[in-house]
Amino acid sequence: MLGCWQSRPKERPSAQGCLLSLSWIPSAIPTRRSSDESKIWSVALLLSLAEIHIQQSRYRDAVPILENALGLARSTDDSKGIGDALLRLGGIYKTWSKYSEAQEYLDQALSTFTGIGDDLGQANSLGMLGAVHHSRSQYAKAEECANRALAKFVRLDNIQGQANTLQFLGELYLTLEKNVEAEAAFTRALAIHTRLDNDSGQAGAFPGLADINLGSSKYPEAEDYLSQALAIFTRTGDNKGQADMLLVLSDIQRSQSKSDVAEESLRRALVIYQRVGSERGRADCMFSLGELYQEQSKIDEAEEYLGHAIAIYGRIENYRGKANASLRLGKIRLSQTRYSEAKRLINDAAKISEQLNYGPGKRESQALLAKAMEIETGPPG
């Protein structure tokens, strides 16, 4: 939204883009709670103020405002206001990787919107619930929520909602290693965002397309997508978006043996994630730093960061991340001939991978356990 006030035309979004970024601001007239009170209250005004903070990643400032809005909406039987406040609170707690709290808020929001027949509110709640399930490695539930949300957005002819949901489905399919479906979803989402002249939406679709190109070793194309996204997030003041791009850029930089540049990107991202309170982002950065230090034979640093990543992933119930970090630390323990610790880490990863039906985790854990057994018992014959 701040980009709309840039003095240089090249740094400003189009007029349509600015209208989209401002479209959520209500024109509701505040109302008095009673004739005896001098203070004027408005649920819509409180929600708008909270949204300004959310747009700039100032989540801690937004929460008390949303709690006030929720209390006021409940005291005035404003079901729409209740649902809107719950939805935003759920989104913030998801950003903080507090998934149990996020799901509780979002379940309440969905129930509220369903009770008043608000299809748009239901679609937004389902979309956010899908994202929470995704973060908790509950992929079937995530896909079900996303498809229900998409169907509602299509029925409502809500183009922006369709684009956002397609973008999420692309991310989900990437996680499930369904690259063909992922690319199709991202491409459809990007086409809609481009048609709407929605810079932020385009920036959200670029990382997925970059990830697909990165998987095919098309590094220049991937870096171009990410650089475009980083420029948009920087211009719009989206701190978490900047951190997300720096994190993915570090993967490309590592692939090109630019270790120092990758480390700088990861440390910049880690500072931002800490500032905005994103535990998932912190864990991802620490895992990547652990991998980087292992590649550089800086084993003490690798152990420290991987240990932190395992702890955070476990705390936020991101079990796939925990499995990957445990496998990486397990490899280090094998190389140190610390077999009991290695087997404990690898067995933990194997159990998680089996529960999630995570193919790469299952294959790698089986190979590492076989290697550990061979080292301990010696070669046959």
C-alpha cells in the first residue's frame, strides 16, 4: 500500500493496483454504543486499523486492536464483525506458527460465517484453514479445504480469491512433489494477478515458479522470478515477503557455490523472521544455515543450527521439517561414530516419514539406518 505514495512514477503500482490494495478500507460510519457515552466505536474502523498493521507485518500491534474489535462485535451481536476479527486473528497466529490457536480462531470464524450464510467469509476461512493444515503436514485436509474455498470463489465470481487459492494449491502440490499440477496452478494464478495488475499477487506466485525452475536446474530463470518478487515486497513494505524471497534466493546461491552470499541472505532473512515473529521462518533459516555449515565442514555451527531447527519444528508441529533436520544431524552423528545418537535421530525421522507417507524421508532414513548397521557390524563375510 505504501508504494502508492511513491514520488517516482516507476516505483508506484498502477492506479488499478492501488485501488486493489485500498479496497478493504470500509466506509462505515462509527456508531455510539449508547447515548450516555461520548466515545464513538466502530468494529469496521478497528478492523481497518488492524489491517494497516497487518499489511506492514506489525502483528503485535494488530492483535490487541482485533481483540477489542471482537469484544465490541460480540457485545453488539455483530456476527459479521465477529467472523472478520476471528479470521484476522487466525491469520496472525498462523504467521506466528501457533497453529493450534490459529485453527481454533479459524474454526470459529468458519462456523460464524456459515451461521449467517456469508459465502465469502466461509471461502476465506477455508483458505486459511488449508494453509494451517499444510503447515502441520496434514496435506489431505489442506487440499480439501483449498478445493472447497476455490469452488466458493468460483461461484461468487471472486477472481482475486480464485488466484490466491490457486497459488496456495500450487504450493501444496510442490510439497507433494506434483510439479506438473503445481506449475499449472501457479501459471493460472499469475495470469489472474497480471490481468488484475496486482503486484503483490504476482510476487506471491513468482516463488513457486522459481522453485519449479530451480528443481530443473534453470537457475537464471529462478533467480529472475525471485528478484522480481523481492523488489515488489520491498516496495510494498512486506517484511515477511522479503524474508521468504531471501530464503529461497539462498538456495540458488548455494547451488551456484556462492556460499558467502547465501549465508548473508539467510542471516538477513533470519533477522526479519525474528522481528515479525515467524517461528516457521526461523526454523527454515536455521535448517538452511545448518546445511550450509555442514557443506563447509563447520561442524560445530552445523550442529548448533540443526539442533535449533529440530526443536522449533517440533514445537510448531512441522513434522516434515523436523524429519529433514533430524536426518541431516543424523548424518553428522554417523560421521562422528556417535552411533546411538545417530540411530535415535534417524529412527525419529523414519517414524515421522512413515506417518506422513513422505517418500524422500522414508528412503533416506532406510539408507542411513542400513549404513549405520553396516558400520557397526562390519562388512559381511
